[in-house]
Amino acid sequence: MSKAAERASPPAFPRGVAQPAMRALASIGVTRLDQVTRFTEAELLALHGMGPKALKAIKAALHAQGKALARKK
């Protein structure tokens, strides 16, 4: 992959997000880390396959980018 393609590719999900959690996210149309910011912690935990370990990894990755999950609606 070229350097330009690497910069243009969407941020990957961090380690600690297992396949069941990835499938849960895909089921709601989330394919990139930045798309997770539309959802609250409670909404994500309600997904079948999403657990506290995956959520912790997602929140840490978002925090590293200066982003966060949505607040309670």
C-alpha cells in the first residue's frame, strides 16, 4: 500500500475489539472508528457481541484522537 493510501484509509479499530464486537458494530452500519461517536455507551453495550473489554478499547482509541462517544440522549 502506498503512503498516500495509508493516510487516506479510515482509522482501524484498536486491538481488544474482538470479532463478535466487530460484527455487532457492522450490524448497525459502523465500519470506521469515527462512526462510533454517534452512539452512547449504553447503546453500544446493548448490542449482542459488544462487551466491556471492546468498549474500553474503543473509548481509549477515541480519546487518543480527541473524540468521545455520544452523551446520553
